[in-house]
Amino acid sequence: MGKLWDIIAGIGVLAGSVLGTAEATDTLKIYNQQFNPVFQEGLVTLQHREGALDVNDVNASTDSYDRSKEALLSNLPSESMEIYSDANNIRLDKDARPLDSNTPFNLKLVYNNSNLTESKSNNLKFEFGTESFANKEITFQSDRLPYGDVADVREAIAQNGGNIPLNNLEAGSYNVNTPYGSGTLEIGTRLLSDLNDDKIVNMRDYAEMVADFGKEQGQYVGDITGVNGIPDGYVDIKDVQRLSSDWLREVE
């Protein structure tokens, strides 16, 4: 099944080239992996591509640029991690959207291990492809982030080798049909410093940040950045500086 999807995707790219619709794509690769800079596994590719269909259309869950991950997941070896884009309940290895799409990418994280006896470290690694989404802000929100609510993907790539730490996988049983975590990637539709998510950075966001300023390490909405460009569990001057740089910015 996986090879068939590769063939279909290849035909789609070739046809797009002939018709003039397969222009350079914005591509972001995401790996779900143990926290090890060398070891990479569990890859999903997200794209904005001319000629792709939008997942908002229930009749266009996939197109010739998308690629299914079903066969890979059904044969996932034990002790392997995976990540996929959940598009209308279709698990995708590559999820392509139109160039002007503002639909978020919904991500699911799975691990295949029936007897994990001790905690295992874990992270995501982000990597750009040929283009980088016209410098739009890219944010990642997940129930697995140890600190903060949202991480800045561009800052993680620029300052932390693309790594965004996740909470450890705790001892227990895991399977590919039960995601252990999820996340949402937004491109150009959210500002990191917009803490109350009202599409503008202003005094309301500043007030939320000040409420947690200087507290001991923990999980805070106002913790938007740290030394490596990712939330670090503290609301301090680095967060204030980032909010100041975004002051009065609005979502376009």
C-alpha cells in the first residue's frame, strides 16, 4: 500500500509539472524521536503546494500530493515512534495544502510498545525543506509540551537545532491506534505573544504575562520563550522582550 501511494504521489507531481501547477513548495519535516540529535524516526511532511486541495473540503481529504501512512502504522515495529497528520480521520505521511490555505495541521503522536518498563525521553525535531512559508509565524501547541502552551517553530529551528522537548513517555503500554499525544501546527494564523488568542498583542496579553512574572518554574501561559527560543518554565525578561517585539501586531 505504501509503494502504491508513492507511485500515485509521483504521478501527481509529474502531472502538476506538465500543467504548470507544481511550483516550489513550502515544506516542513517533523520527526517524533527520542531526545537524540542523531537518531531520527517517525517522520511527517507538511506542505503548502500549488495545485493541492484543502482539507477543509470534506470531499478533498487527500489528493495526489498527499500520502497515506496507514500501511506503515499497521506494520510498525515494537519500540518505534511515529507522527502523522490527522486530516479528516485519514492518517497522512505527507499532508499538502494550497499555497493560500490557513487550515491548521492536526498532528498525532503514537508509540508501539506493549511493555515499557521505564520512562523514555522524547522530543520533536522540525526541519525546513526548500521554502519556509514566506516567513509567516509558525506555532506549535501540544498537550505534551513540558512548559508553556505554545512553541515558536522558527525559533526552535534557529536556536535549538529544531528540537522541541516533549514530556517523557511514562512506563506502560502503547499502541498505534491510541495516540499518546496530539498537537496543532498553525502557519500565519497565530501570534506567539497573543496569550488570550484574540488576534492582537496588547495590554490584555501583557496583564496575563505579568500575573505569572517571576514565579518558580512551572507551566504558564506567559512562558513563551527561553534561552533556546522555546518555553523554559519561567516567565521572565525574555518573555517580556518577545511580547514587546510583537506589540500591537495583529493576525493578518
